[in-house]
Amino acid sequence: MRLSQFLEERHVAFETVLHPPAFTAQKRARFLHIPGRQVIKSVLLTTGKGYILAILRSINHVDLDALGKYLGLPVRLANEDDLADKFRDCEPGAVTPFGSLYGLWTLLEESIHPDDTILFEAQEHAVAIRMKCRDFEMLEKPTRCRFARVG
């Protein structure tokens, strides 16, 4: 299912934004001339017991140790094969933040405020979606926790 169709069917306000192909969230921010803190990225993680999708600002990194302590399990980055297997309807390497559409538990970095406007990759490296974080949370129902670290 196309992400825009999913959002339209749920009557959520969003904007589709086209841009040159960007293979990182930071590059997406540069192409669109917006602060990196407004762009979120989706990071697929594995715990050995399953996969988790972590959503955080493009300017941050996942603190694997902190997240492992929170979960009580060792956590590592998933590999490209895992990404391709989980996100089959996306371009290779493209990941949307709606983990529930892929059977994934989604974690949202707690520093992202519900009133923030967020922008994220939408199944293709040249298409982004802009919407309110509160609308994202209403649809996705992610678990909020602190797991981001700067640079």
C-alpha cells in the first residue's frame, strides 16, 4: 500500500514533498532547506528476538546501549538484507516510520514533541511526507522512550 493512500484513507492532514533522491535524512533536510531537527529517520534494529523500528531526528543517532538497557536485550543495527526483507514495497534502503504496517514494534524518541511538524521518507528516496507528530502517533501508537544521542 502506498503511504499516501494509507494517510488519505485515515483522513490525516499531510503534504507530499518531492525532492532530488536523498539517501540519508540529513541530505533530505539539506535538499529541502529545512533544519535537520524537523526531519526524522527510521532505523531498523534487531534484538535477536525480533525487529524494532526506532524513529528519531536526523541529527541524532540511536544509543544502542541505552536502548538495550531499556529493553533488557542486546540491540544492534539490522543489515541491508533485513531492510529489503521487511520493507519490500519500498525502494532499497528506504524506510517509512510506520512500522505497524510491516508488523514491527515502533519506538519514538521522546524528545520529539507531539506538536512538532515532522518530515520523513515515504517509500522512495525522492518523496517525503510532512505531517504533525501527533497525527503520526495517533495512527502508529509508538512507544515513547529516550534512546537518541547527538552526533
